Amino acid sequence: MIVSFISSSIPLGVPLLFGSTGEIITEKSGHLNLGIPGIMYVGGISGVIGSFLFENSGALSLMEKGGFFNVLIPFLAIMIPFLSAICGAILMGLIYSFMTVTLRANQNVTGLALTTFGIGIGNFFGGSLIKLTNTDMPSIALTRTSNFFRASLPFADDLGWFGEVFLSHDFLTYVAIAIALLAEYVLNRTRIGLNLRAVGENPATADAAGINVTKYKYVATCIGSAVAGLGGLQYVMAYANGVWSNDAFGDRGWMAIALVIFALWKPTMAIFGSFFFGALCNVTFYAEGLGTTKQLFYMLPYVATLLVLIITSMRKKREHQPPEGLGLPYFREER
């Protein structure tokens, strides 16, 4: 039961890891993007659209010919939804950047509007695809493409509990961990990361030092959005087995934002935090027989975040605090 619980908790935490890592990158530039839930939603539906078009193009039938097509078709079945999700999420990031960086709109209001807009866009295109399939079910299933995403290492079953816990997951799980580790390295070990943190802490000083503040804010927000968008793709294609249903994404986007605080703005901490949040969410599935008490378990991730926020606020260590310029618009003329 313990092995099964841990193994089933990890997929629940992967969308949160994508979302929190993307938000950490964005917040390091001094922007609080509350549009992450909408961006993850758009990333998911963009991947679904790419997968839907690919499946209905008849390309999957070429695998019957064997040979080179057995490599090419699976590659395209993964890359087309993958790139579609990234493009859709980047477009949302560009909208947010234009509003908050160029037009200097309020970041909180813009983010909330972007979330509403992203969910509306996702439901519109999701509903349209469902109508195209002429099905009586309020969902669309992309099982054939999903099988490529959910493929695990062939030798995982031969390694017992170790293989089930660590090696039996979809490839996006390992992509999420790799991105978080790369983000940690870039932010803390490279000149680009130093400049980005300078922009987030004090954009006026960074600007005076010759750093292109606008460029860093745009790039960080778009990269963060692209990473978050992959969380939506992973949820649909891997966790939900390729089944898209409108409004089925839940509150994972908001949990990803809460996880940023829990992780203390550190991508490596987000790895452990996301799987911890996944375990807390997984507890609800083991509480089916508790009746109304089950609803209390849904609060556990947020209670944990509040406790961390209280503890870090009491300790007041600078390394545990958000960037100084987080949420504040930058006017170069006021330097």
C-alpha cells in the first residue's frame, strides 16, 4: 500500500511542479502572474488541439508499414502536442507581458483576467472539438496519442518497488524535474540568473547597471508561461489518459501558485513540495469511506502553505522572502 500510495502521488504532483517552476521563473523577474491557472488550461487545450489534428490526419496508420515510421510517428505524436502546448502558453505569456510590462497594468488584475480568459478559451475550443467528434459524452478521448505520452521504461517492472516508485512514470515527469533543476542552476549559477534576480529585486539599479529590464521581464514571463503550459499538457495526456473534459482541471493552477510560497521561491524545493502536495491530494482518494470528512482533506495543501508562510514570516530570513520588486510596476523615468 505504501509503494502504491507513493507511486500514485507523483503524477498528481507533476502539473504542480510545472506550474510552480514556471511561476518561480516569472516571479524572479518581479512579476506576480496570477494567470498561471489560465495558462496551464490553455497549454492543455493547445496540446489537445495538436493531438486531435494529428490523430485525424491518418498519420498513425503509417505505423503499419513499420520501419522508419515506427520511430517517426511516435516522435510526431509527442512533439506536435508538446510544441502546441508551449506555443499556446507563450502566447498567453506575451499577452500578460504586454499588459504589465509595456502598458504597466496592475499585475494582480491582469493575472486574474488572464485566468478567466484562459479557462474560457479552453472551454470554447474543448466544446468545439467535442462537437466535431459527434459523441454523446461531454469529453474527447485521445487515447492513441496518450499511450505514447504514458509509456514508461520497459525494465521498470523488473526492478520491484524501486521501479514502480521511480521509473514507472511518463516522460513528462522527468522533464519537469529536469526543468526545475536547470532553473535552479541558471538562477543561482549563471550571469543570466544573476541579472534576472537583480531585475526582480531592484529594476532601477539593474537598469542603471546596463541590464535590459524589459527584455528580461518579457523573456522570463514567456519562459515561465511555457513551463506552466506543459503542466496542463501533462495532466491531460498522461494523468487523464488523453481525455479532455471542460472544467475538469480543478484548482491545480492555484495550488501551483501556493506551492511557490511553500517552496520559498526555490525550484529544487518545488520538486519536493509538488510531490508532497501530490501526496496530500492523494490522501483524499484513500478517504473515500469517511463521508463528509473527506472534504477536510482537500484543505491540507493550503493549510501546509499557510503554516510555511507563517513560519517564514516569523523568521524573516531574506533568502526566504519574495523578490523586493515583486508585483511593483517599473517606471524608468522614476529612477
